[in-house]
Amino acid sequence: MSASPVATTSTRLASGWITLLVLFGIASTVEAFTVSHVFRFMPLYLATVHVPVSEIPAWTGYLNAAFFLFGLPLVPFWGVWAERYGRIPIIARSAFVEMVVFAVLWIAQNRWQAAFAMLLVGFQLGNTGVMLTALRAVTPRQRVGFAISIFGITPSLGFAIGPAAGGWLVDHGVLNLHTLFALDAALSLAAGIIVVACAREGSRPPRPSGSATQLALGALRLALTGRVTLIVFGVFGLAYFAQQIANPFLPLLVVRIVGSTSGAAGQIGIVFGASALVGALLSPVAGAAGDRYGFRPLLAGACVLAAASLAELALAPNLVLLTVGAVFLGAASATAISMVFALLATAVPEERRATTLNLVLLPIYFSSIAGGIVGALLVRNGLNTVLWAGAAISMVAALLTTRLPSRPS
């Protein structure tokens, strides 16, 4: 990346870090709230678009992979376009694309139309890293850990409220699964408008010259040649791969215990809403514990806890124990994500930090594609197969954390 800056941008007054934290928190919560309906109700939704019952588990896995497949090649470009055209438009773009995705799911009549909607998600990805970069740029150094931990709550909060609220609305006949996605489309539109209307970037660094492809490849090289970044991405990728092998099929565990899909939406909402809520509450605690005891031990512990939780889910004989396992899995996931964000925000050298944060979810995209496909193949041998496989891979991720520094230098 040999290009030099060629232009400067507007010098308008930037929003303060608290304002951006609130606005980005709203956008992130709405995104998680709406996307949670895809992840948690997809098996039930597929029945409404005429997928045979015997094919629903495999199609659940494949569509979860499709959620990330088309967007993977675009991931390095969002950071480049954010620096060139502005971070706020790139962030708002995600909400507007989500609106289109949910609108298509609302009107879809068969599995192929639903699959088309999932492929459109590719144009929605890439906003979290840009939000982290924008937030990091205006946050006082002594508040960075706090701000990132608070921001880290928002996805878990959305994933807690989304399934519980959606399940209640569907089970009580207020909405069906299709009109639930219509509500999601309206919420996504509102979130995008709020970000555009209220967030102000202020001055940005000079625009880099060179083609977007050159800059994107340069960003990948810069982010993926640092030892700490590679190890953190490796741990994050393995940990998320473990969960994504099993995660698309967790709602089917509820159906297995309940015995039918009737009333299952509400039960799914309670089980997985509770797990995400605990994750949301734990995130700031995990951030404070990481500051005191080191990020590596907590990341390793989160991976071990995820493995134990997946094993417990395989053995859970009733909804109570299933909820317990899901709660511990949610706690493990929230802790791992908080520790990864904190490690990258503090341990990565300054000259690599913005680029790395722009690509922070790259491991998730790779792992979600691979996990969805592998899970779809393994689930043919039974739901427990994907859970035990995920538990084993989580333990491998825990071992890999030994290669990380226990505290940022």
C-alpha cells in the first residue's frame, strides 16, 4: 500500500464519544434484535416456505452459511470505503440493507426466495469494525476499555430481547413469522435514519489514494501480518467455528424436547433470550475482570466454558437444563467477544489498530460459513453430533490462547 494521502475531508464538529456510543449502541442493538429472529426462528420459518420437515435441519445450516457467504469478499472493502467516503454512511448502509433483507423474508413464498434474502446480507456486513474504529478515534484513552465493554453489551442485549419478544408476538397471534420480519424491516429503517441524522464524524484523516482493491489488499496484509492479531483471530475463529457448528440447530433442541413446533417460538425465545441476557449483563464485568487479571486467562476460560455448555446441551433432558446450558453458553460467548475486542484495541500496535478493528469480524464470517456447512453435514447424524463436535473444537481454541500475551504491552 504505497499510496499517499491526497485530500482532506470536512472539519465539522464531531459527536462526542458518549453520543457515538449511544447511537452506535442503538444501531447495534436493533441489528441484533432483528437478526436474532433469523437465527432463532429459521427452522420454524422454513416450514412456512414449504421446506419438507426432513430437510429443515440441513437447510438451516446452509442458509446460515449463506448469511455470510456473499459478503465475505467485501469485508476488506468496507473499512477502505469508510475511510474514503465516511464512516457514518457505511454504518448506516448496514441498517438499510437489513431493511431490504427482512422485507424479502416477509414476502418470500419458497426456500429459494428466502435463500436470495440471505445472500443479500453480504451487503450488510462490515459495520461493527467501522463502529469500533469511529468510537476508538474519539474516546479518551482512559475510557477505551469502558466504552468498548459497553458497546459489547449491545449485541447480547439485542439477542436477548429479540427472541423473547418475537416468540411472544408469534405465540400470542399478534404477528406470524412473516409479519415479524416486516416489523424488523421497519426497525432497521428507523435505525439507519437515526444514525444518518444524529451521528457526526467531524474531521477525518486525509483520503488515501489508490484503487479500493489495492487499499483493501493492503489492509489485509497490514492486519494479518502481526503475530498478536493472527493468534487472536485464530482463537476467535476457532471459538466461533465451534459455536457455529452447533448454533443454527439449537432451536431444534427445543423442538426435540417440546415434541412439536406448536408453541415452540415462545419457548425458543425464553431459552435463548435468557442466555443472551446473561451475556449482556456479563460483558462489562468481563471487561473489568480482564483489566485486572488479564485478557488471555478470561478468553481461555470462556472457551472452556463454551465446551462444557455445548456438552451439557447435548445431555439436557428438559427445558430447565437446556436453558441452563444456553445461559452458560451465552456467558461464554459474550466474554470471548469482549476479550477479543479488548485484546485488539490494546495489544495491537497503533499503526495497525484501525485497520485491524475494521476487520475484527473477519474470523466470524469465515467461521460462520464453514460452521454452517460442516454443521449441515454433521447434523445428518443427529443433533448431538454437532454439539459434541463444537465442544471439542472449543477446547482446541482454549489451548491456542496459551500463545497470547496475558496482558497487553
